[in-house]
Amino acid sequence: MATRRRAREIVLQLLYEADINPHRDQESARAFIRSRMQGRKALTDFADNLLRGTLAKRDAIDVKIASLATNWTLSRMAVTDRNVLRLGAYEILFDDTPDRVAVNEAVVLSKRYGDRNSPRFVNGVLDRLMRDQANQPPQ
């Protein structure tokens, strides 16, 4: 199974790891992606771009998530939920993935890797982000 959803799962694993242990070098992360994508270049590039982009924009993403996650701080969120939100927010804010697809994919990841409340939480925060973005004037 090598699809974009699988690529997102791999990126989520690496974001989780970077959150817990930020000392992994980029080349070993890329090798991990390559091995999991079984030589599919387009998917490897997609996953690598998601990972590098999310990590590069993590501070800006965290500010946005923190402002939209009412009554939650980033440090209080489950590590999995926090990183699913980061990935989804990156796709909404900085990638060309359609917003609804980014939200849906994040909810699917949260169903698979989070707890029973994760999908609702992730959907709520990313839906607010999506609406917030829609109300922003074009730049």
C-alpha cells in the first residue's frame, strides 16, 4: 500500500519522533521515507516535502494551532494529536492540498493513531483553521 495516505502516516511517525527526540538528521529521515515508500519516487518526494515543510514552519503552525485550540495548550495535547494537527495545518496553510482533503486526511490519521476523542478534536481545530484562512484577504 503506497499512497499519499501512507506517505502521511510515515510523515506523522517522523514528526512524532522529532517532537520527542529532535536529534535525527534529515538524511536518515529521508532514508526511512524511501524504505517505506518502496522506491516510489513521487510518493517519496511528496512525503519528504511534507516532512521538511512541516518542520520548517512548525513554529508558525504552533502559534496558529494554539490560538485556535480553545482551552488547550500545545504541551497538554497528546503528542499524536499535536503532530496530526501540525501536518494538517501545514497542508492547509502552505501546501496545495485542498483544505477539505487536508482536514479529512488528518481526521483519518487521528482515528487510526489517536484516542477516541482525537478525530473530533482534530476536526474542530482544523475546521476553525480552514474557516480562518477563508476569511483572510488574499496576499
